[in-house]
Amino acid sequence: MACLWVLASYRRSRKATASQYAALTYCVLHSTMWCMVNTDVFGKLELELRRGAVVLATLSQLQKPRYGYALRQALADKGMTIEEGTLYPLLRRLETQGVLTSEWKIEDGPPRRYYALNADGRILLKRLAECWQGMNETMEQLLKEDSP
């Protein structure tokens, strides 16, 4: 499930001036609130973080063959929503890079293109997952050190 971001204005006292207002961001999923100086900067940096995660998330769900819509649903069910305009070009790029195989199948409906990891894709997934876990452990330590 993705966070639902709600921006609101907050005034510290009835006599507050415009410069005393702060934009607050509220994450409904995690029930947290914090002040954001520039939501554009946050949005851009969040997108950068997400781009790296999308590749690993996609590879993780292609250990068995899936067609595009089923892959999107599997990812969304686990909290990683991906737009079609992001997923399909990513699948084509990964296939061109030699880590996915694809084939057209007709099963209970229209023809669908099924994607799956090949041997190189499984090796890549393992290496990227190890890298992700290492970075995650490092970030947990860094963020824990800076916590109040």
C-alpha cells in the first residue's frame, strides 16, 4: 500500500504571519507528520529513490513467468505500484539487456506476452538483492545514529 500524501497549512498561533506558516506533509499509512521546506525537492528525491527500487522489485516478481498486468497486480498487492508507462518500457529494456525472456501465450483470453528471468536475470537478481540488503543495513545504521 502506498502512502497517501496530504498537504495542509498549519498556524502556530492566531497572530501568526505568512512567514510563520509551514507546509506539513502527512503520511496516512504511517501516521506521521513532518515539515517540508520544499515539496518539489522531496518529490524529485523520492522519485530517484523509487527508480532504483522499481527494477529490483520487478525482477523479484519475475522468478516465474508473468504477463504485464499480472506483474503490475503482484507488485501493487505488495505495496509497489507501477504505472503501465513505466513498467512496459522497463520490461522491454530488461529483455534487450538480456536478463529476461518473453513469449506470447494464449491462455483463457487474448494473447499475452509472458516475461520471466533467464539464467543471467536470476544471477542479476541475486546480486542486486545482496547489494540492496547491504545498502539497507548501512542506511539503518546511518539513520539510527542521527535519530534524536
